[in-house]
Amino acid sequence: MKKKLGIAIIYGSTRKKRVGIRFVNFLYKQIIKQGHIPYIIDPLEKKLPLLDKRFDDFAMKNLPKNISYIQKILKKSDAFIIVSAEYNHMPPPALINLLNYYYKEYDRKPSTICTYSVGDFAGVRVQSPLRALLTQLGSPPIKSGMFQPKLIDNFDEKGVPKNPEDAKKKFLIFYKELVWYANAFKSYKKNL
């Protein structure tokens, strides 16, 4: 039996009536169907203040619960899926704020970027800045991801796609690669 991987889905939007949570829910369900363990990190649920010091800068006795909770999920995760909209060709501020709180938790764990939009472009312009940031954090992004245009038209409120076969096909393209890298990195780290 294959060993289960922990995969954190890190979501970036805090807007009212946000639609990206549909995409997050779809990814979460797909990871479960593939036999692995998904975690959702949602900045709206675990509100983080504007970054003034990183996780490692806190005294453990003064560590806020929300910062500690996210750190534990990141630490036990073997890979990361970043789910992002595009705000003026850039990632949402809440996503950047969340990612920058932590550092060693990402080290030598692969990542992928899944973007979406309500329009035609699927948020693809946000790929480059997120790839640069993830590389700097030590979580190299794989080449594949899932890019979803017209999210409202293609996924309902519960994350159920209108075209399940197409959505699953797009998911598996990046997911199989992410799992391969996660297993390879884990194997490498054991041999260090």
C-alpha cells in the first residue's frame, strides 16, 4: 500500500462573495479520491495580521494560535497547491502575507500553482510572481498546474464541476507530477 501524502491547499482570497473557494473544494475532494490527505489553509478562516515578524521570530509562549495552527499544517505537508486569483496581474495580498510568515516549513517540498478567474484569462499572469516566491522559499514549483477560466460558469458553490471528466483530466495532469515529486523529495531527504 502506498504511503499517504499530506498536501496543503493554500488559498489566497479574502474577498466577500469569493468564488475561488469552489476551486479549493474541488481540489480537496480530488485529493481524497486519490487516497492522500488534503489540508486547506484559508486566510479568511485563520486571519493573520500584517506581517511584522515571521513564525520563527515569536517566543513560543507568545505564539498566536492561528500562526501556530498554520505552521503545523505546513510542517506535516509533503507538497503544496497554491490557489490564487489575479489582482492587477499579481497574487492577492493575503496570500503573499500568509506565505511569508513561514520559511523552513516549505523547504524541499514541491509546489504547484492553480489559478482561476471569472473571466477568460484564468489568472495565468499571476504564475510568474508566485513561481519566483515559491522558489525563494525552497518549494520548487512543478511545471504543470490547473488554470480555470470562468469559474462561476464551470463549478457550483460546492466545487462540483459542470464537466466532471474534463475537470478530473486537468487535475490529474498536474497532480500525478506533484505526487511524483513529493515522493522523490521524501526519499531523497531520508537518504541525507
